[in-house]
Amino acid sequence: MRAAGRSMRVLLLGVLVLALAMTACGGVWREAEVAPSAGGAASASAGDGARDTAGGAAPEAAQLADWDRRIVRTAELTLTVQNVEQAIAAVRDIATAQGGQILTSSTSYNGDYQSAMLTIEVPSDRFDPTMSALRGLPLVERVDHETTSSQDVTEEYVDLEARLRNAEATEQRLLSLQGQAERLEDILALEREIARVRGEIEQMKGRLNYLERRTSFSRIDLQLLPIAAGAGQAPGFDFARVVRQAWDASMRFAGRMATGAVTVVVFLWWLWPLVAAGAVYYARRARRRGPTPGATEA
């Protein structure tokens, strides 16, 4: 019985060390998965089987490089438009037609002129058609700024997939050992290791889901600007507008003055009792002295 217990502990220790080594490894590639089959072929046949397996892995890697690329594409686009409100509606129609959506939208005003900032998300294969449709809007006067960028995350994605498979296999082995463990300390050690491996699995799944989303959909940050005030028109005098601007400026000035006065009064609250006491003191002192001799003769 003791020999069986010692064997169980040795086996448990070996599995824990193996689990730590496998989950800590961050540079795993898909070629590593074909290594066991290559080794098995080499032991079954002389050396030709191993060469055949290695030869099959190279085309697989080339195929991954050609067809399974994971690219994150983004763009920044600034357009001057004739009417910002109408342009927002047109952009929404374009995003819907391309199978995407507007994630965020905000508008701001500078006097009578409106501008807008939008973030559009469209399927990655509709990125270029969407950019062309935005530039080609009838309301667009000119393209002020355009930037596109691409980030290849294929290496990270493949690495995460391999690490996830290894972690899930490790979890299954730990669960199998947990069912065989009899000692309390062995059971607790296995539970801690299973919890750690499951935490890593959840993290890797979350990152994979994020990369899947970012590579399946592309984002476009779009800024819509109005035509500059008075562009293409002779400057004119607008009496009502001048009066309105002067009134607004006057009210802002009065508001600032009132705010400053209230701030000083409240901030110096502790000083006002001293000022009042000083004023009372000097008033009483002046009354006690009475009129000066020169003033009485006069």
C-alpha cells in the first residue's frame, strides 16, 4: 500500500512538472503538433517515413502562410462635406449596406457650423469598398486626410491556438489524476493546478475571441467637417448677428465678474469679521477724540 502511495505521488509530481512546462511555453507552432507523428513514422519505418512527414509539414506551413493570414485593418478618414447632418445619414446607409454598423457617433458645434466624429465597423472583406463609397459620397467636397494601417497578428493567433490545445489536454490529464488520487494533500494540489490551468485557458480564449473579432471586422474612424464659413462668398455685414455676438460676450463677461466676486467673498470669509471689528474700533476712537481745536474755532 505504501509503495502504491509513493508511486502515486511520484506520478502526480511528474504530471505537475509537465503541466507547468507545457503551459509556460509561449512559442508553440503548429509544426510542433506533427512532430509526434513524424517520430512514430521514423520508428515504424527506417528514415523515409520521417522525411515524408517533414515534407508534408512544409506545404502545410506554406498553406497557412498563404490562406490563414490574420490581418487587423484600420483607417482614419477626414472629409469636408456640404451638409454634416445629411452626410451622417448617408454614412449610416453605407455601413448598413456593407454589412457593418456605426459603433460610436458624436457631433459638436462651432457657432452655426456642425462637425461629427464616427467610428464605423464593417466586415474585413468590405473594407476597401466601404472606403471607396465614403470618398465617393455626393456630399463630399474634398478628402482632407486619409490613413490606413494593417497589423498581421497571424503569429500570435496560431501560437494562442496551440497553447490553448496544450492547456486543455493538460486539464484533462489533471482531471483524470484527480479521480485516482486518494490522499487529501494530493487532491488539494491537483485542485490548485486545475484552477490555474483553467484560468490560463479562459485568458487565451478571451484573447482569441478578441483577435477573431478584430480580424473579421475592420474599423474606420471618420471625421466630417463643414465647408468653411463664407467660403466662396463675399463677406457681408449682419447687424442682428453682431448684436447677438455682442450680447453673448457681455453676458459672459458679467458672469465671469459675478463668479469672481462671489469666489472672493466666500474664500475670504474668515477676514470679514476682522474687517468689521477694525471698522467699529476706528469709528469709536474717532468719536472719543471729538473735533480738533482748529475745527472748533472755525
